[in-house]
Amino acid sequence: MSISYACNTVEHGMARRSFLGTMAAGVGSLTGGLGAFLQPAIGEELMREQKRVVIWDMHGGISQLETWDPKPGTDTGGPFLSIPTSVPGIHVCELMPKTAQQMHHLCLIRGVDTNEDDHGLGRYKVTTGRKMTGAANDPQIGAVAAKALTPENYALPGHIMITPGGGGGRSNDSAYLGPKYSSVQLGNGKPPQNSLLPDTITVEHDAARQEYRRRQNERFLSRRRTATSEAYGYSYEQALQMMQQRDVFDVSKEPAKDQERYGTHDLGRHALLARRLLEHGTPVVKLSHSNYDTHHENFNFHIEQLGELDRAFSCFVEDLADRGMLETTLIIVLSEFGRTPKVNSRYGRDHWSHAWSVVMAGCRMPRGFAYGATNDNGTDVVDGRVDHANLFHTYLQGAGVDSTATFNIEGREVPLADPSSHPIEAILT
Amino acid sequence: MRVTVSLALFGLLSLTGLATAEDQPLHVLINNHLTPSTGDVSLCRDEEFLRRASLDLTGMPPTADEVRAFLADESPDKRTQVIDRLLASPQFTRHLATTLDLMLMERRSNTNVPQDDWYNWLLTSLRDGKPWNELAREILTADGDDKAMRPAARFYLDRQSESNLLTRDIGRIFFGRDLQCAQCHDHPNINDYRQADYHGLLAFLAPGYAVVRKETVKEGDKETTKEVTLYAEKAGNDLTFESVFNQGTLHRTGPRLFNDVVINEPFTYPGEEYEVAPADGVKSVPKFSRRSKLAELATDGTNRMFNENMANRLWAHMLGRGLVHPVDLHHIDNPPTDPELMTLLGERFSAMNFDIRGFIREIALSQTYQRPFDQSENVLAVASEAATTVAELEQERVTLEQTAQASAATYELALAAWNAAEAATIPVADELDTARKAYDEARKKLDEADAAVSKAQSELGQKQAILTPVELAATAAQTAIAKLPDDKELGAAAEKFAQRVKEITDAVAALKKALDEKTAAVAAPTEAFAAAKPPVDEAVTRLAPLNETLRLAERALLEARRQMRRDAVALASLDERLEIVQALAALPQLDQAIADSKATVATREAELTAAEQALNQHKSLMTERATAVASADAVVTMTTASLAEAQAALAKRIEDIKAVQTAAETAQTASDKLPDDTVLAEAAQKLKERSTALATEMGQFETAIETATEDVTSAKAVQQSATQMLEQAQAELPAHEQSAATAKTELIAAQEQVVQNQATFDAGMAELTQQFASDFTLASMKPLTPEQLCWSILKATGIYDRAWQAEAAEVEKATPLSDEQKQDPAQLAARELEIEQRTYNKLKGNLGAFIQFYGAAAGQPQGDFFATADQALFAANGGSVNGWVAPASGNVTERMVNAEQPTTAAEQLYLTVMNRHPSDEETQEVTAYLAGREADRATAAQELVWGLITSAEFRFNH
């Protein structure tokens, strides 16, 4: 498998050469980040090993009983049947028929107990691997993974969030890791903000003023070269890369056949865009599907919602597997919690964090595996109980990152994951 | 301007003996403490100084006119004058208010106190010259109830009054200690921060909570109810905690500050803790406010951590990094650049009554603040002497390490003793808790019983009060009936009265009985309450000495900790100096390596030249030999031809001889037949003679052939030899080629070595330069805050000054100053303040976009630099910057467009945007840029302004 580093268009090649030409002039030796940028060959090499993480965030709390851990024929099971999958012995809900056929790539974690039934607090636990204590403001898994995985010379944003509605700009999900690792939002799959040159400036004039800026920078840097001043100059080159590679963010460039397969609904487009981004080397992509908070009409709602999810997700897993990308890409399907086994009077299920499921695939995850189990009617975990902190460690370890290490943030040593917890060793391959 | 004094390593030597005299101004003491590691004591250039001081003191750069005037000023104290002018400007307090806002609130959202209220409170406080400790005390004690002081409560209220969050932020922002990681266990990476420190501070704040009070607001005739959130406080308890790594071992603590013992809290019996007891919608007030105690302990001028924290933060504000850096990680392993200076700054800040402006003035006056930005040229000269210093420091280190180990061991012992004392105290403290709880319950039961008696009494009273009038009425009715015995209606009424009297009398009796019962029922709870008190008192009595022991143990622990801290800081501080000196000491070697590798390159070049020469010589030899072979070939050909010729001549001669012989024989035969024919005989004779003669000459031919044959042989021999020589040379060619190639490879390797050595040297220098920025030998690079960046661009593009002029004109028009008033400095200052405020109000709407792109996330430290593509996209393609650089009345772009010479345009451009003159190279570049752009000069000028505004030199303060 070979994935092209960024894109191979002629323009890109030209731009990079002109950039190299400029920078090489008057630069004796380079230290720091910019130096790495000047060696595109390394990029290609690293890309083959580059680990990626993609997070499917099921907003509102997806029902484990209508998806990964069905309990048909019990008092809590609801109306749906379970169906066999491509892995003998593992059954999922009949609302996931296409995904069932991809089970041999997946690893189900069925004994999740995060002990927090509030949306905000539950989300905090699941996405940061820590309990919110008020004083805490911890980075989310995407930001931690982006910091650990983004190559120094990667020109495009390392952490991208495809938002369901509008939006755009920078998210607030990296806490003390700094805005560099915050996700860049693609509002409903649209390209990043300000990535088009205004009409009032011609391409030629833009090139001229950028060139002048570079020379001015070079004069300043020749007085004293520092990592911060280089990083500042580099951000402009990154911006130019984003403008030149705007196509990377354009899902309509994908074949019509694939657009059809994934489904023309938002989730289908977003999933295909996620595939496109991953193929272009984006280390961390997050996409969401809303809204699973089914206090009313849980069953009708899941029929509708899972129709979209099953189609998009199964295509996504299959494609990544076909392209050999599962070796280097960790897929995570999470939610702030699951839903109560007990069906309420409105045919709904309520918030439930004590026995629910999370799914992973790729990288160090075992293929076609179910870890942990709940009891007959899904009211408790009977085997392999894990919490948010275990999962957070496991996500990182799964993507080849040592979750017991620390980041040095401006002189502070900060552990990547809760140091009093540990990953689910039993499943890491 | 650059004065180089080769006073090597002065700054790295021990500081003992340096003047710290009380009467010296602080800036002189700073100079004495922080002498440059390079020995280079030169100061930055004037234009650099002006930009730096303007940005640091007012948050925006100077104008081109200010730069010109300052450069032209020849007074010796012009820097001091500028500092004082800037400090007196309205922009100084503005910038300081913004800085404190960022420090205190870190861009948290405004949920309870509007940003403007809070910001204006800060601004007014600073304009009034409120000292830092007072400001801090107001913040730490604010509850939001007093209208005038409500803004101060934003610190608590907009942290949702969350005690863990407040503990962390008060620890960081007021004491310089980020105890976050010590919440759940002793800090994993910082030996200095213990879980007990976190919970000790938390104990001051845990009683605090947000209370929502309904208030009626009158607006004209309308009355509306609104909810106001206040910060209320309960009476505090001890906190218990355990480490997540060591579950099961419980600890307990009351309120205490880092590096101090638990405070002495007055004992109150349960039920007597409050001035105003907690209730729904009521702001409770405890008799003893822990929070007030915290504020008092922090701000009374004696708290080193509080004093040094702000001194260090103001230092960082000016110098770009703290003496302790990061500013919220004061701890053993992160020593101040100069521990003595850190102590001194804290003491002086406190001694000058926490006067922020005065303190900043001293920093600005110091040489340290005015150090150059450019890398020193003096480094190598100093480096040559560093090796000796390394040895000295290493020697010193051995002693310091032993001392540090010893004091660490002492600390461990003290810690064990304290742990034991704590373990002994906990059960009794728990008993007291239990006893207090029992007491509180007994008290509540007694209160209930008392309340029941009161209730019964009041009911009885009410009944009795009715009885008398009814009795009177009954008696009166009886009297009446006696007089009108036949009146039936009256009789019935009298009977009713009598009946009522009986009923009421019965009820009174019942109530009396109930009262007696209730009264009797008081006895048991009274007794129980009385019985509940001794256990409390007893526990208090038993706990007192234990607490005292614990306190003593803790004092010993703290003393051990202070000692350990001092020793560890001394060691860590030495290690930091050692690191610099080692890096310095390594430089000459690295430099020598470059020289050596350059020499090797020269040698290799010579070797390559020699090898190539040898190869060339060999090649000419081969050519020669090939020529020799060719000529030998020619000789062979020639001699072979000669031989053939000789052989041909011989063959012809043989033919001739044969012909002559035949002729002779024929003539003889004819002569024989005609014997007298003398002619014939003579002819025959002659033919015979000729024949004989010819036969005799045959030998010559044979000899000739022999000679020719010999020639051929010898030519062939020569040919063979020449061929051999050629072949030999050919065989030798690869060896020559090989040595030339080898020489070439070696040369390349040597050249690469030079590059590599140069890179190592450069990396070493870069590392050192960074160290020099850390130890204040060189000026730091300070990224502009989002606000500074926005104001700087508004200033550079003329928008700020234009708005100022407009506001000034409007104010002058509305309320013109009389000539007399114009002479009054106070009037003028007030006027300036007003114009500044109006200009700020006019332009502040521009800040939002900059904060969005260049600001860190809410609740995160705002000082860490980051550069992201979205910022660059905003600057390159967004509306703000592109719009502002357009030509407009008198701004730099327009002045450039109107400049007659491109050199003048360059001058305008650099003086306005960079606050300095352009270099020749820059002038040429601007000239070249504008050439050919006559048709769209405005666009070209705009591009140039954009190019400078987005360059690193503009983005940073240096």
C-alpha cells in the first residue's frame, strides 16, 4: 500500500520547489521544525508508517442493545432480533446487517462502565479519559492523538473535525496541549475558513507579497533563529499548502460510485470525506452522527438512524480494509454513554453508563473479537469491566502511542492518560 | 553603540559579596545580579528600545514620528524619560488592565459579571494606583453582594464558585504553584507538591458555594424580579483525602497555606457557627471566614509566595519569561534563574507597598531589560575560558549534592514523624467529628422539644385568653336570664355560653396537660444534650495536645522542607549554570572541529589534485606509448616492404642473369660458328664477362635481403616491446583512476564533515542563545498577545491615530478647553484619558477576531505561543488586515503612494511598521518591488505593508 503524502498535483510540486528555493537562499543550516519540512522524502517514508485515528462520535448516547450487544427475547431486549455476523459466535442487532458482514475487522468492547449518566460529564469522561473535577480541563482523545501522531513536517491540519451542522474555525478540545492540536472544523464537510484568496488579490500579487514576507523573515531570522519565529513563518507556508490543497477537503472529488455507496445523507458524505482525509494522511479525523438521545421512540428512531450508520460505517470499514489502511488506522466508535435496558413508558430508553459498548478496529486491535460481556438482559457487566480511563489508554496504545508517557508542555510534565489507570492489555495485539 | 566588555563569565561566578544594600535602587541590584553570561554588557539599539518599551508598557508600538524624535534626541537620560512618559500614559493602565484581566480570568466566559464591569473595575483600580495586595484582597474576599465591589467577585463567580477550580487557579495565579496534579496524589513529577498542599488550600475554599438570591428591581414603575448569584460561605470542616495510588490510607487537613501549618481556627459548638445561617436564597455568613483568613494571610506583605509570585509575573510581563519559568511552577526542580534575586524582588515589591507601576519602572530601567536581541559576537572569546569554570562548578556540585542528599534524608525523617503524628491525631479528630455530630443532633432534639413546649404554651395562652371573655359573657347571660326567666332565646344563649365555658375550660385543661407533658419531655433531651457536651469537650481537650504535636511535627517538616528546598534549588541552579558553561566550553572544541575539518578538506583537495595529476600523467604516458607502438608498426611495415623489394630485385636479377647467360651462350655459339668475327667474339666475350659479373653481383642482393630481413625482425621486436609497454600502461590505468576517485570521495567526505561540524556548532550556538535568553543575557522574543497584535496593526496602519484625532476633535468641540485649562497638566491628563477611553471604545470591536485566532482557549494559560495555519489564513485572506492596509488619509500606504522616490517610500514603510530605518538591502528590495508597478502603485504599497505586518519581526516584541 502506498499513500501519497499530501497530493501530487503539479501545482503542489511547483509550490514546494519555489518554497524550497526561497528558503534555501541565504540559509546556512537549518535547525528545528522548518528543516524537516525541507525534506519531503522523509514524508513519503513516514507516511507508510503513519498511524491515524478516526473517531465516530454517536451524539446523545447510542443504544448498545440496538447495535453491538443485543438481548432479544428478554424483558429488556426490545422488538429487534439479533443476527449472525462474519465472525461465528458474535451476533449483533438486525439493524446492522451490513456492519455484521465487516465484523471480522472489528473489536467490540461490551463491558463498558463509565458511571456517569449526565451528557456533559459523560462526554467529558469518554473523550478525555478523566473525570471532570472542576479544576480539570483535559484534552480530548483527538487532540492527544494528534499531538502524538502528527509528523513535524505535516503541512495540513493534523486534527480535523467534520461537524454535522455548520461551524468552521478552531474547536476548543485540546486544553493545555494548545490550539495547535485543536481540531480544525469542516462545517458540514466544507473546506476550512479563509482558505480562498479574496477576489481583490491576484494570485500573482499574493505570490509577490508572500515572497517579500519570506525575505523579510529570513533577514530577521538571520539575526537570531528561534523555534518560535520559525514556527510562525511555517504557519504561513502551511496556510498556502491548505489553499493549494483545498481539493483534499472536497468530497465531491470522490468517485460518484463511492458517493452512492456511502449514501447521500450527511453521514455518508462525512464518512467518505473522512476516508479521503485519511488517505491524504490526516492523522486524526472525527465525525459525528446526531442525535441518539432517544427518551422517546427509541426503536423507531434507531431504525432510521442506524440505516444511515450501517451503510456508511460498513463501507468505511470495508474500504479501509481493502486499501490496507486498517494496519495503520485505528477506528473508534464511541458515545457519551449507552441507553437503559429498561424501556420507559414512551418506548424510549434513558441514559445508561453502567453496561454499554464501544467499538474499535484496526492497528493493534484484534480482528473479529468481542471483549467483555453483560448479563442476560444487559443490566450489568459480568466480564471484562472497563471504564473511560481504561479505554483512553487503550485508544492511545491501539494507535501505537505509549499512554504511560508524559508530554512536556512548556516545562510541565503532563501524563498522556490517567496515571492511576491502565490499558486493556488483554486485547492489544 | 555596541560596547563589548570582555569580562568573561562574570555572571556565572558566585554572587556572594555583591551589593544588596538597602539604599540601592532595585534596578541597580538587578543589574548587579544578572550580568550577562557572555560578558557582553552592551544594550539594545535606541529604535529597538523604543519599540520594546512601547509594546511592553502601552501594548502598542510607537509612531514613525516618535521613532524619529527619539533617535534625534541627544539627552543622556532619554530612555528614562521615555519610560516615565509611557508609564504616565492612559495606554499604560489600559494595557496593564488587559494583562491582569488575562492573568486573572484567562478569557473565561462571562456568566455572572459582565466583562465591561469587571474590566472597568480593574482599569479604575489601576488608574487610582491601587496596590496589588489590595486588589488581590478585594478579589479574594469578594462575594458579589456589594454593588460597587461586585465586579471583583468575577474571579469566583465566573469559575462557577467551584472550589477545586478555585483552588487550582488561586494556587497558580496568586501563589505561582499549579497544584492540579496533586489533587488525587502527590505530584508525580514535582517532588515539591504534595496532596496535602492541595487539600490544605482547598480547605480554605471548600466552604464556598454559589447562592442564587431573588432580587426585586424597580425600573420606573415596573418591578421585576431577577436572580443574582452570590458567593456564600459555610463553616468549614477538616478535609479527608487519600491517594489514588495508595488507597485506604486516609489523611486529614484543615486550611493551611503551602509551606505553612494548619491555621488556628476558633472552636465553635455546632449551631453557633453562623452570623447568618445557610438557607434557600440566603447568603450565609460564618462567624469565622476561612476565605477572609486566606486573603489576610496572602496579602499582609509577609507571604513570600504571594509576593514573589506577582514580582515574578510582572518580571515575565516585561522580560518575556519569569525568573521562575513557567510562572506557575515555583518548585524545587525549577529554580529561579537567580534565587537571590527572586527573593529580593519579592521583598522589594512588598516593601514598595505592591506598587505595580513603580515596580515595573524599576524593571524597565534595568540594563537587563535593555539587553540586545541579536546573538552576541563575543561568545567564542568567553568560551575559551569556560573549561576552567566547568571544573570549578563540578567541584562545587559535589558538595552541594551531598548537602542536598542529606537535607532530603532529613526531610524524609521529618515526613515520617509528621505522618505518625497525623495518624495519631486522626482517630481523635474523627471522635470529635462524631461527638460534634451527636452534640448537634442532641441540640436539634432539644430545640425540637423546646419548640414543642413553646408551641403548647402559646396554644394554652390563646385558649386561656378566650376563656375569660367567654366566662364574663356566660356570667352576664346568667344575670340576664335571672331577670328575664321566660326569654327562651336568652335561655338558650345562656346555656350555649355555659356550654362554651365548659368546653373551653376542658380544652385549657387538656392543653395544660399537654404542656406539662411537653415540659416533662424536655427533660430527656436536656439531659441528652448535657450528656452530649462532655464528649465534645473531652475530644477537644484530647485533640488539643495531639494537634499541637502535629503542628510541631509539621513545623519541623516545613523547616526540613525549606532546607531541602534551599539546597535542592542551589543544586538545580548550579546545574543550570553548569549546563550553560558546559555548552560554552564545548564551543571551542566544536569550532576547532570545524577548523580541523576545513584543514582536512585542504589536504584532501591537495591529494585529489595529486591523484588527478598522476592520472593525467599516466594518460599522457599511455598516449606516448601508443604513439611508439604506432611508429613501431610503421617501421615493421616499412622494413617488411623493403624486404619484399629486395627479394623482388633479386628475382629480377636472376631473370636478368639468365637472360644474359642465354645471350652469352647464344653469342658464344655464334662466335664459335664465326670464330673470326671479332666483333662477335668480343660481344660474346663481353656477354660472358657480363654474365660472370652479374653472377658475382648476386651476393649483394642476397646481402640486401639479409639486411632487410634483419630490419624486419628488429622492427618487430621493437613493435612487440612497444605494445607490451602500452599494455602495461593500460593495465595500470584503473589503479590511477581508482586513486583519483578515492581522493574525490575523501574530499567529499571531508567537505561533508565541515558542514556537519558547522551544523553541530550552529546547533550548539542556537542552544546557547536560547540559554542566554533564559538567563537574560539576551532579550527574549515575546509574541504579541492577540490584543497587542490587533492594536499594533491598527497603529501601524494609522487607524488608531486617525480614530484618536477624530475623538479629540469631537471632545474639543463639545467641551473646549480654555487657554487657562490648556496650561493645567491635570486638565490635560483628564482630557487625554477621556480621548483614550473613547478611542478604545471605538476600536475595541476589532479585538474579537484576533482573540478568536491568536488567543488560547478559555481557561488555559494565555501566554504560551502557538502559530497555526488558520491564523495565517486569517491574516492572508480575511477582511481585517487586507482592509486596513489599504491607502487612507495619511496612513503609511498613502504616504508610500505619494512618495516621489522609492527610497522615501521604503523609509516611510520601515519607520512606520518596523519602527526603524530600512537597511540598504531593504531599500533596494522595496525599490525593485515598486518598479514596474506604476500603474497599481497603491496595490503594490499595500502588499509591502502586508508583507511587513505578517513578518516575524512584527509578530514578536524583541
